[in-house]
Amino acid sequence: MPHSASPFTPTGIEPGDRWRAAYACRSSQSRGRLVAEPASATRGEFQRDRDRIIHSTAFRRLKHKTQVFVSHEGDHYRTRLTHSIEVAQIARALARALGLDEDLAEALALAHDLGHTPFGHTGEDALDECMAGFDGFDHNAQTLRIVTRLERRYADFDGLNLSWETLEGLVKHNGPLLDAAGRPTARYAKTGIPAAILEYQQKQDLWLDSYASAEAQVAALADDIAYNAHDIDDGLRAGLFGHAELRAVPFLAALLDEVERLHPGLEKPRLTNELVRRVITRFVEDVIGEAQARLLKLAPTDADAIRRAGAPVVAFSAAIEAADRDIKGFLYPSMYRHPRIVPIRTQAAQVVRDLFARFRAEPGLMPDEWAAGCEGLSEHRRMRRIADYIAGMTDWYALDEHRRLFDATPALR
């Protein structure tokens, strides 16, 4: 919706605006919200989305949701909250360099992990296993459920009533969900599109067969960059591997050589920081250069031209894509499957399975707001409600619930 005129706002410029490229999303041209609302006199539509996300209950819960380490393992390891903030910082930097809408990129970065369960991907895998036969569990689909249904803060609607552009970007965080023939893309080829996404699609078409906006593509790449950088940092801090082991990745070895040449004899914490900041810088600069080259070739005249491009316009170069694969290839066995981490993951998965089994057998053990009316629901809807309840738990709350219901609870240490 257009903003009211202001003597302090030049013609064609939105409040608090910066220059935008022709292919950037514009809040004044948003496709709107499912429930129509009056425009804000002081904020653009994407600013409002970002603010609603930050003030949501689901966002606050991220502070006690795990990335790799359970939240009580140490004060300095990343949580879903600190990860989301780091992703947002990188996304804003990329968006500004490419002339995109920074508020939309930031909103998408802050919201992209809202649907994650306690205990990171371990919890998600366990909950997906529990929901076999009931459409499974997918954290992207759960994010959509949270922002369109589960948050109950406003008098006029459930969810956050976010703009079309923000919902589109969240659903297509990993690219199109359907190919040109209408078949699920690789991510959902076996399982099909999650029911939550298909249900919402009946209310508001999110163009599941197209790429998302450039702002959404920026947020997705920022997620990858942040993951690589902070998992290296956390892995070193935890002693799961050392700087010498990182030299198995040529890209990291070259950066370590650079730091050691410029700062010989640097103590390990400073060496780690100098390495991590170079990882972020190299990746960010590469994305900017690669995106500029692709945009120059495509010459998009509006945001929809990005959606119709048939390929991402925001991407890594071939060299940095190879470095990204190498870093992930190192981290998978050295961190995510480290002998110290595997037993914790196994115990965390069992906590989720235990909770699901108990609530399935006795839904009345859930808090009143979740248990109310459960007996009148179909089994399918009852299982989804249980999954919603467990997915919303923090690590701490999940362990507290397990202690309440079981005689023995793992320490996850």
C-alpha cells in the first residue's frame, strides 16, 4: 500500500529508504497480506514484517534452541537466535551491495529458523520419524505454520499476517518447490510438498514453481555463509578439531597461511577470529561479484524477472561453491558426527521420541492450551498438534518436560 506523502520524503522514495535497483522488491508494490491491514504511517511493509518476527514468541524461543551444542554446554556457542542474528547481518550487507530491499532480506534471515525443533537437526529428524504416516515434519513448513497459524498475538488474525513476499521467501528458502511440469523438486521428490504448504497455497498462491526474490536468495546464501563461519569457530572452541586439521581444506589452509604470514605467532583465539572473519569476507565478496555478473547478463527490469529467471541470480562462483562443499565435507565428520557429539545426538533424539510417544498415549499431559479439544480431533490432526507442541519447545523445556514425565532423563553432556 502507498505511504502518505511527507515533506521529508522525496518523491518516489519510501520512508527510511535507500537506493534500490529495478529488480529489488518494493514494499509499496507488495502483493499484500492475507488479511488486509491499513498501511503504517512510519514503516514500510517489510519493516513491519521484520518487527513482528522479532516480537514473536517463536523468535524469543530461539535463544534456547541448539545449533550443534545443547544450550547449557557453554555461554559462547551459537544458538538458533545468535545464528539468526549473524545471518541477518550478512544478508543486510549483501542486500545493500546489490541494491535490494534490506528490510525484506533481514526479515527473511531472522525468520528462516523459526520452525526448528529443540536439539537442532537431530530433533527434527526424530520428530519427522515420529510423524511418519502423518505427513512427516519439515522445519520450513513448520516456519510457515508458525507465522500463519500458531502465533496468537493479534486480535484480527492468527499468525503474524506477513506480506506475500516474506511468506514466499520463507517457503522457497531452498529454491522452487515445483518444477516446470508441476512435479516436486529434488528436496520433496520422495515425500511430496508438505501439507502445511499445500494448505496455505489454497489461500494465497506463493508461486511454488518459481524462484524467490533476490532478497530471499540473499538470505539463503547468508545462512550458508554464517553456518560455515560459526561452525568452524564453535568446533575450534570446543576442541573437536584444531587449526592443523582445518588445513585439510585448501581454501582454509590458504587463509591460515595469510593470517600467519601477517601475524606470526598469533595466539589461538585471535588466530581463530582472523580466520573466521576472512571466511565471511571472502564468501560475501564472492557472492556480490557473482550476483553482479549474473544480474548484468540477465538485465532484469523488475523483481518478477528474478523469479522467472530459471536459475538463481544470487549464488557462489564455481570456486567458492567448491570451497563451500569442502568446508561442509570437513565439518560433517569432524563436528556433526564427532565421537563426542554422536552420543549426545542419540540421547536428544530419544528425548523427542519419548515425549511424542507419551503425549500420543496421553494428550491430556500437555498444557491445557494444547490438550484442550484433543480427544475430538482426528488422529492426524491430533498428531500434528503434538508435533507443534514439541517443535516449539526449547532444549531446556524439552528436558524439563521429560523429567516431569519420566524417571530418568539424559544429561546431554
